[in-house]
Amino acid sequence: MKKIISAILALVLIVGICTAALAENLYEELEQEYQEAIAMLGEERYMDASGVFRALKEYADAPRYAMYCEAVSAGESGFYPTAVLNFTSLGDFLDSPIRAAYYAALSYEYQEKYEDAAELLNKISLFKDSNRRLLTYPGKIKERDYRLADEAEQDGRLEYALSVFKKLIPYRDSESRAEGVQEKINARDYDAASELEAQNKLEEALKAFIALGDYRDSAARADAVQEKINDRDYQQAAEWESKDELDKAYEMFVALDSYRDSAERAAKLENEVMYRRGMQYLADAKYDGSYSYNASYKMAYNTFTALGDYKDSTQKAYDLGLTSFASFIYLDDTTASFRFHDKYGIVNFASNTITRPTWQEVSYRTNNCMMIKDDGKYGLADADGNILSECKWDEITNVGDGLLIARKMTYREKTSYYSSSRYYSHSFTLLKPDGTEMLSEYKCIGASNFTDESTYASNYSIKAPAFYDGLMRIRNKDDLWGFVDVEGQIVIPCSYQSAHEFSNGVAAVCKNGKWGYIDTTGNYVIQPMFIVAQDFNKYGLAEVQTGSGWNVIDRDCNLIYFIGSELISEADEGGYARFEAAIWAIASQVEAADEVAAELTERVKNYTAERGMTIEKFFEEECGGTAKGLAELFGYYYYPTEEEMGI
């Protein structure tokens, strides 16, 4: 057994030695073939070398050498695109970049693109025959261009042929060829100009004959065509004049200048034409988006000024001068105001009318309705200056839906109330844009406001009436409140002792001393049952006062939470309610009522907390239990009610 194992091991050893010897011999053979192929490459035997390299397969760089040899063979055989593609794929292998450029140049040369070929060969001028080829290109370019020019002439592309032959001079007979082509072009254009004249296309024919210069009788033909044009235009101008199309006739006679009596006829038309242009400038004088003098308006002024006493030009120039040299402000697309000697007038571009400067102010309101001011009072006028509403109002504002609210302020002497001598009453009237006063039979629109002399200049503006949810509250002569729509029609009859404006679809109203809520049709949403009721906010909640205190309810009269027990002291359950009423009495007389109420309440809470006193005690002792006392303590303005004033 041992002898058998020993024999096997000896056999394995012998096989290994033999295999190693064979492998070494094989490597030596491959290397020898590899070197022989490289030698063939040096001898420029590219196809032979390629075959050997291909046979060597993946040995060393054999694949890249094989591609290199095949690329050279392709290039030398005239297959330039294949050669360029292969050399480009080889990247920086050997001289592949140079050969790629060389064979690309040969490809351009084959296509007669000698300029492109030269650009490449100039970069590798020392490679192979690059320099020799470069020396041949100038001649080849001239030969190519001469042939192309000849072909162009034969094909009728004469302008191209002419330009090339001119560039080739003095190559071969290029100069005489250029002269021959120019003669062909002139003859062609002369015939074309004659054809245009025959077709009565005179302007085109004139241009063509002028371009021909002194060729044949082109100059004389041009003069003849110009005469035809002048005669035609003269007849056209005369026809326009007979049809009262004077602007066209004038321009044509001016253009004809000294032809026949054109200058004299133009002079006769000039004044009337300029007058009509001035009127057109006025019609074109519209708002152009800038707040400077309108260019057309200025042109109208200059035109009428130049016309002197022709027709009413002097008057028009005067009227326009008022605006041209005044402070000019556009009110809308067709209307502007202007200032002259501290007075304002109106310019209506649509109707070309001017209203002389009369008023202290002019501003746009709505629907071509202008607000005017005279002697400190406001009124309304239309775009032509016609008075729509006399200047008797203290303020006029837009209220939407094309309507206006006019405020009139009156005052009453009173010497014993709050130590003030005069109180102002603010009443409002609804106006249509035509100046019609609506609802004049009613005692009050919205709510009348009263201010004393010391608070008239308050930072808080007087609240003007407005439409809320399409309705506005009014009060009749019996002091009952109702609501009207934007047409001034009674929608909800005057039957309430008091009423708030609509807020979020409902309004608080007082009936028989109790407050409830109605919708925009006048139907009760919540029956009258409260001592005081505030407006519903955007969340659908409102504060109401009952006998037990203040509560917050929703639109279905559900109690959301009870605030009276937390805020009202046991000693005086009505004290906080009176304080709340005073807060709202102050806040409701300004625009930002909710913000002012919240701000004032917070200030009171901080004030009382610092002094360790209840709100009820503070309100009674330091404010006298009145809204006026509360307002004065914290620097707010308060306008007394009619009841407080004894009115």
C-alpha cells in the first residue's frame, strides 16, 4: 500500500513539473509573437500586425494594438469616418489623437471643405504630409469656388455667381465672367422694372429703375414713372378734397410739394386741417396711467394757439391753457381735474368739455359722479360740471353699490352740561350718483352721533352709516327703527325701539324693552328676552345680559358659558353689568369697536389688580358710574347720547 501511494505522489510531482514547463514555453511563444507584431507595426505592415494581435486575444495590449492597426488601414484605404471613430475610441493610445485629426482633415478635403481641413492640419503640420497638403489648399479653394460660381450662373443664381467671381479676381477669367454676370442681372432687372410699370406697380418700378442707375435709359424711365406717380397722387388728393377728407388731401399735397399747384392747394387746406387735428387731439386725450400732463391735450393746446383767430381757436387755446399750465390730476379714464389760481375745474375728454375753475376741490366718487367743495361744504357734479347736489354737506363718502353717504353736521349751544358750550350733531343722508336724496322722510339713517367741541378733533372718526349684509338701519319720526336695502326700499318696517346694524346675518333689536335677534327678512332668530344684547361675532357667539348676569349664547340661544358669577361681585350684581355697558358705550362710537373694548377692559383689569380693588368698586368710586368718567380716566373720547344731553 505504501508503495502505491509513493508511486502516485511521484506521478503527481512529475505532472506538475511538466505543466510548469509547458506554461513557461507558452508564455515565451506569446511574447515572441507579440514583439513580432509590434515590429510589423513599425514596418507599417498594419494588416499583418492586426491579424497577429487579434490572434493574441487579451494578451497584454493586443486588443488596442489590433484596433489601432485596423484604424490606420481604414484611413489609408480612404475610409476616413471609420478611422476617425476608432482613433477617437482609443483615446491617448500611441498617436491616436493626432491620427484622428489627420484623417478628419482628409475627410473634409474629400468633401472640398478645405477651410475646415486646413484648421485641423495647421495643428499637426509636422505629421506625415500635412504641410504639403496645406500648401495645395489655396489653389484648390479657388478652383472649387470658380466651379461653383460657374454652376450658379448656369442655374440662374446670378447674385451669388457675381459675388464669387468678384472675390476670385484676378483668378483665371473671373473679372470678365463677373462683368458678364452683371450684364445678365441688369438686363433681368430692367425687364422686371418694365413689367412692374406695365402692371401699374409704379413705386416698385421707380425703385427698380433708380437702382439700375445709368443702365440703358433707366434714368429717363425713372423720371417718366415719377411723373406718373405724381399725376396719380395729385388726382387722388383732389378727390379726397372733394369728399371733405381734408387731412388726407393736405398730406398728399404737401408731399407733392412743387408739382403743379400742390403747394398752393396745401396752404389753403392747412388751417382747417390743423383745426380738425386739434379737435382729434382732444378726443384722444385719455388717461394714460401717469399723473402728468396728457400729451394729446398739450398738442391740442399748441395746435389751437398756432391757429390764432381761425374759427374759435383763440377761445379753445385759452380754455386749454388753463389746464395745460395747471395742476392736472386724472380722476378716471375720461375725466381730469385741474387747478388754476387755487380753484379747480373739470375736463371731460369724452365730450371735449371744460368746466372753468370754480371749486376748492374736485375728486372722483362713483359712476361719473364728482365730489366738489365750495365754501367748506361738499356737493356733487357730473363730468361736464353740472351740479347734481348743492355744496351743503360736511362729508360725502362711497357706501358701495353705486351709492353715497352724505354727512351734515349741526351744533347746539348748551352751557350746563359737562362744562362745554357747544355740541355737534352728525346726521346722514343716502345719495344716488345723480344727487337724488333718498329716505329724506326719515329722522335718521344709521345713527346720529354727537360730539362736544373739545372732542371733535378726536383720533376716532365719526362712524358713517354703511350697508351690512345688504341692509342699513333707519329711524323714523316716531323714533322707531327698521332697515332698508341698497335701493332705498323698506325691507324690515320701523317697529323697534332700538336696533344694531346687521352682523354675520343677524341684528340685535329691542322690542318692548327687551332685546332679541332678527334675520335679514325680519323674522326673529331669537325672541326678545334680554336686558342687553351684543352683536354676534364671526364665531356665531354673542354676549347677552339677563337678570342673572352676562352670558354667552349661540345662534340657537344655547348657553355656551355664564360669565356673570366670575365677574360680578356678591355686593353688587349689577355693578359689572353697568361697567360692561359703559365699555361698549365708548367702543361702539368708533370704527374698531371690538379692539377698543378689549383694550379698555384689559387696562381696567390691570389698573384694579395693582390697587387691590374690584372692578365694580373702581367703576362706581373713580368713574362716577358713568361712561364719560371711565373714558376721561383712561384718555378715551366719548360722545354723549341724546338722552345724556337732554335732547
